[in-house]
Amino acid sequence: MAEKTGKPNQKMQAWIDARKRHHLSHAHVQMARELGMNPKKLGKLDNHDQEPVKKGRTSDKGRYVNQRLARGA
């Protein structure tokens, strides 16, 4: 039997680094590998800013509260 060195090859190391960098689960990495994605290009898919839909909801909530206060309810 051949001995394992315990050190991953370069392809696996790239996925390990991407998993740490982007806080991915093992299932996410496995799915991305099966889809043939490139671990070095996962940064393009990151959502650095909050989604615009979620930003708009907080302003809508404030407007709703102001309307309620104006009516005296």
C-alpha cells in the first residue's frame, strides 16, 4: 500500500483556501466542484454589500411607521 503524505494537491488546496476565505460549507464546495466552478473566481459571486431589496425594506418600514404616527393610531 502506498503511504499518504497528508498534504493535499494544488487543486484541493485551492478549494480549501476558497472554503476558508468565503466561509463555505463542505456541501457548498462539493457542489461547486461538481458544477466545474473555479475556486479562484468565487470572489466574483460574493455579496459584499447588502442586497438592494433588503435595503429598501427598512426604508419602507420607517415610512409605514411615520404614516401610522401621523394618523394617531
